[in-house]
Amino acid sequence: MMWLLAGSVPAAGESYALGYDMIGQAEKVLKQAAANSPKWHNRQDSIERDVYDITYLLEQAWKAAETSNDAAMKDYAQQALTLLQRAVMRGHFDADKIEPVFTLIRQLLPNVSA
């Protein structure tokens, strides 16, 4: 997907719209992957909660980046990554289908392989 930028997280003061569009696209990818999950019918509540929590953590990471709070940004992004990886291991998402979300997290955490 081409909606993710190849660069780093914008500095404080740059457009909020870009960040929230990226978060919205990540949420859309997660929801589509969730609906296609073989566990969707048995674990719908848990999968929906994963989507909500991951999206929330990415929003918080982006807000922290906007205010140049690198420590908080990395913490929220790391939490999102951990939750996303756990959800993939549980079979809630296909890792290939949510690769754009991993790419977004890699932008927030350039020294971590997602």
C-alpha cells in the first residue's frame, strides 16, 4: 500500500492530517484483516478489541511524535508492536495482510524490526 511515507515521523508543528490519515488507513487495514480472519466468528470481540487497542496506541504514538516526546512515542509504538505481534500469533490477523501497519510502526521505531 502506498499510503505510508518512506521517511521519518514529521517534526512537531507539521500537519496533523497526515498522521491521522495514516492512523485511519492502518485501522482500515486491521479491520479488513480482522474480518478475513478464520477466527473472526469465534473471537470477534477479542479481535475487535485488538484493532481498537492497536489503533489507540498508534494514535498516542503519533501525538507524542507531534509534541517531540520521543520517549512516549517509542513506548506507545512498542506497545502497539507487541500487541500486534501477539494478535498475529493468536491467528487474529494474517501478517502479510497487515504489513502496512508493521511498516508504520517501523517508521515510529526505526531501530526495531517489526
